[in-house]
Amino acid sequence: MSAVEGPLAGRVALITGAARGQGRAHAVRLAADGADIIAIDICAPVHDTITYPAATAEDLAETVRAVEATGRKVLAREVDIRDLAALEQVVADGVEQFGRLDILVANAGVLSWGRLWEMSEDQWSAVIDVNLNGTWKTIRAVVPAMIEAGNGGSIIVVSSSAGLKATPGNGHYAASKHGLTALTNGLALEAGEYGIRVNSIHPYSIDTPMIERDAMMEIFAKHPSYLHSFAPMPLHRVDSGGKKGLQEFMTAEEVADVVAWLAGDGSATLSGSQIAVDRGVMKY
């Protein structure tokens, strides 16, 4: 397919956790809007306390195929965002190949379940190290290259509704995502002088492999009072025929629509903002 033009034509986006789920959706959507893509994912188990199946090399290869089907170029690497040296290398390789770096979607993250005083130190550390420390390392690797390119840019940090409110049963995840909110706001102030905008998105209940229905239901069964923090979506989907239906989970593609807007010039006045992508759940 020949390369497409679009609102992001000529730009380059780096996306973490790109092998599947939200990461793949973001990569494909930004490519469809004209951006070349640097797609990274660990493609391996993160830690034995993270119990849902890990992304694979074949998952990342499928992302590559989907990006290339839009006509855009893609550099894909198996990289652990906990490894700063590996991140710096893929950024350097991406800039060498594409000549610039304009967009970062810091998407990679993990989730597990348990009460704060009952989880192991390893369970706590695995989530904090990937979600918070790994995102900082990604920023540490990317921002100097964006400044050097001199084109400004947009950084989208994928937090969670848990980054704005308490979520019992996964307090370590909420702590990491609240940390991303602070990271976003601080970076927006620091990077603004270089024309780099930084915003966070806060999705709720996205249908990806991270949703462990059995583990989630198990903790709710033990502690039913926790359910009040996980409200149903008040805004129902209405299809093209006007039929309304309950939507239990949102799709990754719906979140990618918001990411694409934040990556482009239409959101040029936004920096240091927290965007709730939740169909109104946070208003409960």
C-alpha cells in the first residue's frame, strides 16, 4: 500500500507496550493518520506475580503488519521499559532511521490484584517498577531526542481511572497510576519551553488481556464492598440505527481516537491535562 497522508504526516511516534491491546490500537491509529512508528514491547512475562498471559513476539509482528498495511514505516523492537540502556538504544536507532521523534505514547503497564497489606513485596515492586519507574525511564530516553529534534511534540501518558481515584483491591496499581499523573504534570511544566506538550489519559474498563475477569471477580466476592468503586458506565453506546445498548467494556480503538487527537495539532492548547476516557464513570 502506498503511504497515506494525514494530520500526522511526516511525524514519528514511539509507542510502548505496542504488541497488542491499547498499544497496538494506538500504533495503527497514529500510522493511519500518517505517522511512522517505533513500536516496542517486552514480548515476554514481566514477573511471576503478573498472572495473565504475556504479549509475544508474534503479537508484535502482527502490530508491524497492521502498521505497514496503512502504508507507513515501522521499527519494532523487543524492549523492556525497565531497561534504560535498551530504551536509549531504540530511541537512537529510531531517530537514525526516521530522522526525528515527535510523539511518545507511554502505554506499557501491568496489573495484579490483592489488598495492600496482604500482597508480597515482589507483587508491589513489579507493578511500581513497570508502571511508574518504567514510564520515567521511557521519558528519560525520549525527551532529550525530542528536544534535539527541535520540532516540539506531544507526549501522551496512559494512566487509568485508578490514577485519579481510589481502587480497592489493586492499590499498588492505583499508586503507580497516581504517580503517572504527577509525572505528567511536572513534565508538562519542565518540557513546555521546548514546545513539548504532555497530557495523561485515564481509561476505564478497556477490553484487553489485562482485564482478568476471574481474579477481579474473586476479590469482589471476598470483599463485596469494593464493588462501589467500580461503577457501570452511565453513557451507553448508540449504534447508527439509534439502538442503545449497555457497553461493559470500551474498546482499545476508542481510546486510540483520543490519543490521536492529543498527538495532533487540534489539541495544541492542552498540556498538563488529565483526560478521563471513561464514558462518565468518574462522575459517580
